[in-house]
Amino acid sequence: MKDIYDYIDAHADEFIADLQTFVQQPSISAQDIGLRECATLIRDMMHRDGLPAEFHELEEGPPVVYCEVPSKSDKTLLCYSHYDVQPPEPIEAWTHGGPWSGAVVDGVLYGRGATDNKSGVLAFNKAAKAFLAVRGEMPVGLKIMIEGEEEIGSLNLGPWAKKNAKMLEADGMHCLDGSLEIGVEVPDVSLGLKSVLFVELIARGPRTDVHSLNAPLVPNPVWDLVHALATIMDREKNMLIPNWGEGIYVPNDEDMGYLADKAARIDFGMLKDEMGVDEFALGRDGVDALKARTYEPTANIQGITGGYTGKGTKTIVPSEARVRMDFRLIPNISPSKAIVKLRDHLKAQGFDNIEVVGEARTEDPYKISAREDISVSIIAAAHEVYGEPPIVNGVSAEGAILKHVWIPCVLTGFANPGCNLHAPDENIHVDKYIQGIKYAAAIMEHFGRS
């Protein structure tokens, strides 16, 4: 691989400049800002890199950018990534020119998407460019798919994947997203994916806001939401919805061994500092904390709105209140069944005035073995590029397309710890980015030979 790594080093300035340009283009799926412009930018950039990318239009939403590069290998690798990013708010918390600057300061590139996931997009592209430039061919058949709605749950990807299942078939799939493990600085290799169910609960009271003098006579939707939420999860983070964990994956001895290895290698103090807490919830630590993070279902409250929150006071009973939630679903909890259980539970608890808005359009969660070819190849590539074995996780983030075309899939990443993904001053160290391109290339090489 020395010839490939040397080429990547020799073109590092070019690859960094392309990442700056990519980050400087806003592409916020939650706000429908800049998505087609960003898709056009990355498609044209791929053309300059010798990759035959084209648009695939969805019935709704921004286009998928897709390309195929053939190989003499009998293996095909699907590289999944996304060009959309999280909203940048609060804007005032950003430094170094704001969320779209792409500024490089002391070897660190700042901007929304620098880690999640624009550096991952380019790692695939630049690794492929290196192989084509140096060897004239790929070590593995390559399919690159870049979508524009990952940050809002890939709302429109499923129907397209279903129609194009044959085109998307591959022997393995991976996504380069996220950071190295804190305190160790080797990649995480996640051998499965949680699913995310997004919902909004809307509680309704009187037809209009009424004077709070009448509070004894009318329902208060904010209180109804508070009481309803308390029936979903208790203070020990146990799910209270009946049969919520039906069919849930139970970690086996191999899984527990990987958790023990991770607990022995990472720095929990640095992890707590990064999260801004003195201790983990419920006093968890070590293997117990990692097991909870990896294999425990969640019911997260993103935010609550209702009534008057302006300056001073306003003596009203509000007519409506809302809460947005995301449920992380562990294999094998079905999103379509989970949302039905949530609705049935609230009705059974007497909350007929609370509407559950949301669709179970996310893909099902899943889990694969460390002995899959794609798992073995990525673990070997990480060891090669980073000099020691990676951290192997059970499951991590949400999946994509796998409901319609089954491919063993691994999530891994290469950004520096403290990259602030989803937060102000998201960043990536440029040396980690260049190393990540080598990681992508090594994965392609190893998988082509697997």
C-alpha cells in the first residue's frame, strides 16, 4: 500500500482544499437549505476525480449521488455516506468564522459537516482516486452512494432503495462517520446499527389559551405531557411501555469480550470531560456503562414547547404543548411495531388528547458477526493504518437501505476525539482526515482480497 499512501500524502493539500470547499456549502436537511447545490458540488468534484457520479432523483427530497467503479476482484463494496448536515444553531457559539468557514487553524479544519459526514464522503472518493491514479484500477468493485437526508432519518431513501435493490447489491457495506476512540485514538468498528424512531407528541387542551384563573376547570396540555412522559421511562431509564423490548438482542460472550476490551483501553475520565459530566447517569462506569450505551433502548426528549416563555409572565393555560423525542431501537426491535406500541400505551394510560406524529420509515436495526468478511477486512485495515487493533463495538447509529437489500454493514470513523459533531465548532484535524483517506483505501484493499 506504500504507493497509495505516498500518493495520498503528495496530494494532501488538494484534498484538504476540497474538504474546505465542501464544508463551505451549507446543506441542512432539517431546514431544506442548500441540498441540491451541495449534491451538485460533490458530483462535479467526483467527476474531476475520475469517478462517474450521477444523480438519482427521489420521489421527494434531494438527489442521491451514485457511482460505480468496476474491478477484477470478485468482491463489491458499497460505500455509504451523506452530504447533509445538522442545523448549525446556536450560530453565536461558533468561532473561526462561523459554521460555513472551512477555516484551517493550527491544523484543525472548522465547519459544520467537517466530521459528520463530509470528510467521510471525501475519504471514499480520494481513496478511489488514488488507486485509479497510481494503479489504474480498483482493488475491489466499488459502489459509492451519497444521500442528502441522513440527519432527518433518510425519509425518502427507502422507496428508492427498494426500486434499485439490484443496483445496490454488494458483498459488504460500510460508512465512514464519527471519531476515533477517546484516550486510545484508534477507530471504533461497529458491527451493527441501531434504528432511530423520531416522533412528536402533541397535547391539546382548551380550543384557545384561557386565563389561568380557570386552571381548575380545563385540561393543561403541558401537565398532560409531563405525566405522559413519566409513563414512558422511569428515573432509572427503564422503558415502561409494555413489551417494548420484545425480541431484543441479548449480547453474547463475544460481545461482552469486546466490551471488556474497550473498557480496559479507553479513558473514561476523558469521555466524561467530553460529555461535560462528572459521572455517568445512575453511577454507571466501566463495562456496565458501555453495555448500557451499546445495548440499551433509549427514549430521549429532544425538546419541549408550550405556553408562554417570553419576558415577564402571562397567566394562561396554554391550548397546546409539544415534545419531540427520538427512540434508539436495539436489534431486533421493529420501528413499525414500536410506534404502534407507543400509541397504544398512551391511549391505555388515558391520554386521548395526545397525538403521536411520526412514521416508522426508518430501517430496522441489525447486528452482524466479527467474522463477516467486511468485519475482518475493516478490523485488519484499522490495525494496519493505526498501528494497533481497533475498538470493536456491538451496535452504533441508525442504518440505511438495509431493509430493502441485505448487505453486511459496518460503521467506523476516523475523526479526532473532541470533533464536536452535531455541536458548535465541529472540526477535524487535517492529519486525521488524511489518515482517514488511507484507512478508506486500506479497507478497499483488504476487502478486495478477502
